[in-house]
Amino acid sequence: MEELGLFPLGIVLLPTERVPLHIFEPRYRELIGDCIEEDREFGVLYADEGGIRDIGTRARVAVILERFDDGRLNVLVEGGRRFTVERLTEGRSFMTAEVGEIDDEPSVVSDETRVGATGSFRALAALAGAEAEFDEESPYLSYVLAGQVELAADEKQFLLESRSEQERLERVAELLEDARRVLIATRELGEVAKKNGSRPH
């Protein structure tokens, strides 16, 4: 069983997702510094007022964006495989644990679900004026799509813990449709506000 350095954060990192991190605490500067020097992964766990979750994502520093004279770092990290904390360990300034791998249960993703999820993503991207480039054949299409939009941390943690790509894609399609409806409603409200503001008093 492998020991992994852990980084509890207020965000959920999904497999394939890239996020920028500002590293300022000494213990996490040590963790990230070791990972950069030794080309190793570390584990990202979602932490909130409810505590630290047991299921997280391996992360690797993809790009060092900026190094500061005082040792702080801006980095871009990329999510890899999922893991589960088996046993916390000691000996470092940062949190460490023995971890196990998480694999999906054998299942078949329906073409209808795959097409529905990609269609929802393209519709949202078109509405937002963003490009919709992604690998449609990815075995983890759910993570590829979800990692490109702003989702609530609890929803992302659900996706992380799910062991069914079919289930994840169905949920991602729902979340993307919800996001599209909210964007449409927000724009309609904005148009109404503009019209109201232009009326003579």
C-alpha cells in the first residue's frame, strides 16, 4: 500500500481537471516542493465544516506558474486517479496516509447517455460563448465535461465517489442543463433590468 502526502482543500479536484493553487503555508510548501523535486503525486481531499473526506484525487504539478522570494508558489495542478484513505500515518509536517485505489464497477455506458451529456455541454458552451473541445471517446467523459464548468463542491464530490460512469454522465447532463437554464434566466433578468432602467420617470 502506498503512502501519499495529503493536501486538504476547500475544493474538489476531479480526474483530468486542472486548477491553479497558491501554496503559502510552510507545510504545504514542503509537500509541493518535494513533489516537484521528486516528480511525485500528492492527494487532494475536500475539506469543509463537516470535516475531511476519505475519497480524493491524486494530483501532479503540471506547471509552476510563479515562485516568490519568500517560498510561496503559484502552480497549476492536474487531477489523476482517485484514491481512498486507508490509514493515516505520521512523521511529516503535512498530513500523510496509506491509500488505496478506486476503480469503477464494470458497466456499459449507453450511447444515449453519452450523446445527451455531450449535447448538454455543447449547448451550455455555445450559450456562454466558450469553445467546446474535449475527447468524446474518453472513458472518463463525465470528469472531462464536469472539470470544465463551475459546479458545487458537493456535486463534484458525488461524482468523485461514484463508481459508475453511466451514473456520473447522467448526473453531469442534469447539472449542465441546470447551469444552462440558470444562465438563460440570468440573461433574461438582465434584459428586463435594462428595459426598466431605460423607462422615463
